[in-house]
Amino acid sequence: MRRSEYLDLAERLLDHVENNTTDSADSTYTVPVADYLDEDRWNTEMEAIFKRKPLMLAYTDELREPGMYKAMEAVGVPVLMTRSKDGKVRAFLNVCSHRGAQIAADGLGKASRFVCPYHGWTYNDKGDLMAVADKQKFGAVNTGTKGLTELPCAERAGLIFVVLTPGEPMDIDDYLGGMLPEIESLGIEDWHIYKQVELSGANWKIVYDGYLEGYHFSTLHKNTIFTFSMNNVMAYDSYGPHQRIGFPHHDLADLREKPQDEWETGEGMSVIRTIFPHVSMAGGAGGGLISQLIPGPTPAQSRTIQTYIYAKLPETDDEQAMMDASMEMTVAAVRDEDYATGFGIQRGLATGANKEFTFGKNELGLHKFHSWVDYYTEGEPEGRRPNL
């Protein structure tokens, strides 16, 4: 975090702690429960948001060298990302132009050529069709027009973004806006992945709602997050649809006992940064947890890829034990508390007991998030861009 940003955030949180307040909206905010259940609504969200907006699908660390690739599925779309000798990261539909087979198995690897496992057509890491197996018998093929279908792709601040619709305009700097210097300040391009965990979850918005407020810390997380972070005290900042949320630690007030120039950047707080529509970043300059939320395959399902990524990997057994203990506590809090509760909410929604949800004034992050979901699903109507 930039020093000036930290000092501003610390002062705001100290003011809240000293006055028993939090950043708030002017009023409560209601959302129809049908928004979480309706299949047509979900399909619209997938088409208007997840297939049209940049998704963070990979890390620089996963494609650090030329020839490295990553294949994965996102919202039912098979994606292949490569780094070529020119240093550029590219993304393609992981679909052979002959008969549609997936040319690379999901996962990470290193290859300069991709051979389709069905009929042996061969592509290079720039997506060009290089060879047609037994071409003499196959017949004439214009290899120049039969390459892999390229997807819009950009690399910024150690993260790789892809739009899942071929030909869709993509201006990643404009999309990230003020969030870009926030994530650039972390230095993620120099971080290294330690471990990854995949969790199953409920509807994607049920899951994402949980990242956006600390109102639940003292009840749901009383033996985990609440042991160091205060309940129901938040400072929110918005950068278009993206958010930064500061949560004070119980010892934040200790900062008042020393001059400001002795405050260590990041001291006394936790910070969550979200990149709409599906990324949550918890941590600071030394690393932390980045969660990629992938909806589907049905409205009631999602999966989250949790990546524990650090500027410096453990070098001793003691360092590894400490890192593992921290990771296990976080996994338990998310899986056994947040996500287990999310599954319960999903079951509860199906009963019809609630017709709408009311978000409190203190749950400002949810106001912002759902306003942007509505804006995009309604076709980005002129004059209605959220300004919360």
C-alpha cells in the first residue's frame, strides 16, 4: 500500500474506533431474493458481466517464462493462456479449429507446440495452425485462417486478465481505473505462489457478499478473524466497481501512542481489495490470499480458487510451519464458516421465507456491489452509472 493511502486509511479507522462509527450509506438497501435464484437473471449476469468484462484468470508467476501455459475453464469457457518468446501473454479458446476438441488439458505446463489429442493438428503458442496431420489425404486447408480463436488479454501488476468473448473491446487500464495503482503498489509481479486450494460454494453473489463487510466477524468468526480484527468497523473506498475495505485490528488505537512517522505501513489493520466481478485480495506488501470466484455451472453453485502467494517463500521448517498454520486458519474460516453459512443461505432462499434482503447502512460494500451488478445486467444505461 502506498504510504499516503495507509496514513489516510489509518486516520479514518482510528476516528471510527474512537467514535464507535463506521463508513455508512445514507439508508438501507434492498435486493430481491429472486436475484440470487432466477436462472434467467443468472444467465444475464454470465453474459453481461462474466463473458464481457475482464476476468483475472492467471498470475505472472504461473506464466513467468516463455513457453509456459495455463489451461482452465471459466464460466463454461475453456481457456488457454500462453507466454511466447516475445514476452507477451496471449489467451485463446482452448478449442481445436478442426473438430472442437480441447487441445491442452487443464493445468500448468511448458510447451511451444500444442497437438490436438483428437486428430493431431498442431498449433504454436501464438495460436497459429502449424500443421495438419496427413494433410495430403485431408485436403486443402488455409492454415492462415484456421488458428486458435484469440481472446482479449492483458497483463498488469502481476495479474493476467482475459475477456471470454472474442473481439470484445478491452481497455484494462480504464477498467481498473484507480484500483490499478493500488494493486501495483503491492508488487505482485514479484510474488511466488505457495499453495492453492479450491473450494465449492453457493451462488456467486452469496459468496461475494461475504467479502464485503465485517459486520459478521464477532459472531461467525469469533474464534478466527475476530481474534485480531474488530467487528463492524469498516472504511470503504471505490474505484468504479472495484473496492478497497479497511478493517481495524483490536490494537489499532496503540498507534496514538507514537508519532505518525513511526507507524509501519499496514500496521493495525487488514485490507481487502476486490476486483469486480470475482476477485478478493487479502494481504499487503509481503503477500497474502487472493481468491478467484468462478460462478456455475448452475445458479446455486460456484467455486473459488484460493491462492496463497508471497513475496518471499519459506526457507526454513519453522517459517513453513508458520505459513502453513496461517493458511490453515484462513482456509478453515472461509470453508467452515463463510462458505458453510453460504450453503445454508442457499437452502434458506429456496424455501421462500425471504422475498428480499435488506442490507444495513453499515453494509456499504454490498450496496456498491449490487448496484454495479444491476448496472451491467441492465445494459449499462446512460446516466445510471453507480456513484456510491
